[in-house]
Amino acid sequence: MKAYKPILTATVNRKGVLDVDTVKGCQYGMAKYPKGGCYGLCYANKTATRYGYDFTKSVSRSPWVDGISKSIEKIVAQHHAAWFRIGTMGDPSFDWDLTVSVCAWLAKLKTPVVITKHWKKLSNAQISMLRECGAVVNTSISPLDTPSEIEYRLNQFHSLFDSGVMSVLRIVSCDFGHTEIAKRLDGIQSGLFLESPVIDNPLRIPLNDERVIAGHINARRVRDMSGMASVSLHSDDVYIGVCHNCPDQCGTEFFKGGSK
């Protein structure tokens, strides 16, 4: 398997998201869940494997080499969105120092959006820097997480919000069935959706997944930007299209003007 290069890039993915990943790969997540990553369904892991990259090793990607910082600034400035995203193909918590420094650097051009499961905890100094540069931090969480993971990630979400950071709970949601397991998970999910602000990010899960076959999770084939996909949609209103039409804009729409 190929290793990611330790040099920062700025690229636009199929959904139209401007990806400035400070870290590629998810060493901590794959170590804990070696069979497919989180929920056994990590989309980033599947994509990396498809293109021959080793997603089990996290690689920090510096912009301060080979004179690429100016080209990155140009790409970020010219992109149509008012924000860029860190945490598309890797969890930035692997290297918070680098992630926070890139946010501070590029915040003069666009709003940084950071998506993380907080495998490593932010320091108070790093939280202060994220607040000062106006970063929007999406804490990824799901009713499929363990109880300790849910408690920890909720604590990080609340702590960031209380510290003045624009903090969003990004819920990997499911349409649960009618089994006892499903009812328990649905109750957890209902509790997560009582938090605010939240983004609904439906789980992509194959119809032949054992949890679908057992009736714990419902899934259906729906049309998305690349054709048909199998998704667990607990509501017909959940958005699954391209980035520029999304009402949430990775949480930036919740904080117009930079205030909470």
C-alpha cells in the first residue's frame, strides 16, 4: 500500500468540498476498529483502499515545504465556497498543532471547518487558537458509538461551545428497525438530536450488511450524485446531495457573522 505524502494539498472532491486535510489516514480509528474502520463502514478508508493508500497510518502534511503555501492560498481564495474543510480523508486530531496552525494561516481567506472524532484531546491553547481564527469544529458522533465514546465526544462538543468555539455536533444517523437493539439505538439517537446545533449525516450502509439483514438498521437505494447508493435515511428530508446546495454548509450557516 502507498503512504500519503507529507505535503499539504488543496483539492476539490466529487461533492465540491474544498479539502485541505492536514492529516491523511486515521491511525487511531483504524487501530481501534481494524475491520473497516468506524462502524465497519468508514467511507474514507474504502476510498483510500480503492486507490491503494494505507489508511491505517496517519501522515501529517505540512504546507511549509517545497514552496507550496502560495499555491494553496490561491486555490483556497478562488474556491466558490466561503469555507474549506479539514478532516475529509483523515482525522486531524492526530496532529492538532499542525491543524490549528493551518487554520490560523488560512482563516484570513476562508472559514476553517474541522471534522474530528477527537481521538486526541485539544489543549486549552489550541482551543483558544481555534476560537480566535473563527474555526467551526464538527464533532463526529453516532448512536453506533460505544457509550464511553458518546460521553467523551459530547463532552468535547460542549467544552468547545462553552469555550466560545463555533462547535457543531455532526451525527452519523440511521433509520433503525424494530428489534430491541434497534429501539435502544434509536433512543440514543433521539437524545443526540436534542443537542444544538447539529448536522444530520446519514450512514451509508450496504443492503447485505448483517445489521440490515437482522433488522437493526433499515437501508434503501437512493439516487445521489454518482448514481445509486445504499443509505440509511431516518427522514426523507435528510440532505445527501452535492456540497453547494447543502443547507448546513458544514455548520458555517449556523454562525453567520461569526457569532453563536
